[in-house]
Amino acid sequence: MDFINTHLGEFSALLVAVFWTISALAFESASRRLGSLPVNLLRLIIGFIFLSLLTSVTRKMVFPVDASADNWIWLGLSGLVGFVLGDLFLFKSFTIIGSRFSMLIMTLVPPMTAFFGWIILGEHLTFLNLAGIGLTLTGIAIAIFSRTGADEKLSLKLAPSGVFYALGGAIGQALGLVLSKLGLRDYDPFAATQIRVIIGIAGFAFLVTIMKRWSGVRSALKDRPGMKSLSLGAFFGPFLGVSFSLISVKFAKTGIASTIMALAPVFILLPAYFLYKQKVTLPELIGAIVSVCGVALFFI
């Protein structure tokens, strides 16, 4: 028990990798059935219900009314950037290139987090940091490029738009993590997640309104199989995944936590192969492992 308490941050990060693997597969299924925008809005609402039930027991508060202005400002910005912009792009990539490749590209989040930490927090990048970025990019390239034609010319085997959306998701999550670090301080991680989710809900509700997509949201609510996948993803994503990621950042070094959380692209290969019968090639497996090694090297 003492060992677990001593390494609470590291164990939390490992759980996050598992949670994100489950939620990515569930949200891919839900997004294909319901559309990425309704899924994003509804999963945050469901996630907020889970969070509120928990905080009503653990904190005797349904809402984060004890948060300071700084908490609301930085965590609110984190919710807008990480949830609204980042996840909107990420979920769109799920529908184009699938969760497996999207999560592989998301291994860029830790290096990008450090880059934004350098820009915003004044943290320094070393030679090993840059080498880690290079290795991560190499791993992703191995997985998403293939040789085609008689001259075996390298070509992108995925839809460029899907890769673009996944990169947008990575940028949003990385910047959101840095902003949440500024807003978390000594505040409760689950209540902090509530703030991020509240602002995220408001942001998506605004998008749904201006894009006139409320009919899509109503249709999604009537789709039972889609809602089952969405609820599963919401439980393991906005509720457990995001909350435990803040716990891991709070009790472990950000670099170590980010490296462990980046294992999700490797974890996702097994269920993708056995449950969804998706073909996993050797280059894709090698690429996933190399990219995670790059993340690990980045934080040595």
C-alpha cells in the first residue's frame, strides 16, 4: 500500500492510458454513428453528471463553488482549448482515420506540451528533448507512410484531412494541459475537471447553436447503440481519464506522467485487433513502439 501511495501519480497515469484506450474505441464507434459534434457535447454532459455525483460525496459539493477566480480563468481556458478545439478535431479524425491512428498521432502531445511549457512557462528544451521529438515523429512516420508503386515511392496511407485533424487534437490537448497546470495548483482535481467540463459544454453548445445542429443532438439521443458507446466513452474519458490525468500531474513529474499516459497507442492495438478485427501491420506496431520510446527519451 505504501508503494502505491508513493507512486500514486505514476499509477494514475497508467490508469489514464487504459481509460483513454477504452474511451477512444468507444468514441470512434459513437462518432461514426452519431457525428463528432453531438458526441462531443453529450459526452461532456454525461461526464459532468458522473463528476457531480462523485464530488457530492467526496466534497459535499455538487458544483465547484469554492474555486478561485484564477482557477476558473485558467481551467476555463484549458477547457476551451483542450475540449472544444482539441477534442473537436480529435473526434473528427476518429471518423476519418480511426482511433488507432489518431491515438498514435496523439503521442505528440507530451513533446508539444513541453514546447508550450517553454513558450508559456519558460521551461527549457535540451538536446535530448529535441532528440525525443525527432524519434516520436519517426515512429509516427513509420506507421502512417508506406511504399507504393514500382519505384516504391513513400506515400501517406491515410487521408490527409484525418492526419490534419489529429494534429489539431494533439495541439489542443497539449496547450490545454499546460493551461490546466496553471489553474490546478492545490485545487481538487475532480472539481478542476468539473470547471473544464462546464466551459467545454458551454463552448460546444455555442457551436451547435450557430451551426444549427440541435436536430442532430436530438437524433443522437434516440440512437440506443450510439448512446451506449457514448456513455461508455464518457465514463472512461471526461470522468475517469481527465480526472486521473490531473491526479497524475499533481503527484508525479509532468514528464513521467505524460510518458506513461502516452502508452495508449500501444494499448489500443490489442483490442483493435481482437475485438474490432482491424488489421495491425508490423510497421504500425513498430511505429507505435518507436513513438512511445521517443516520448520516454524526451523526458529522461
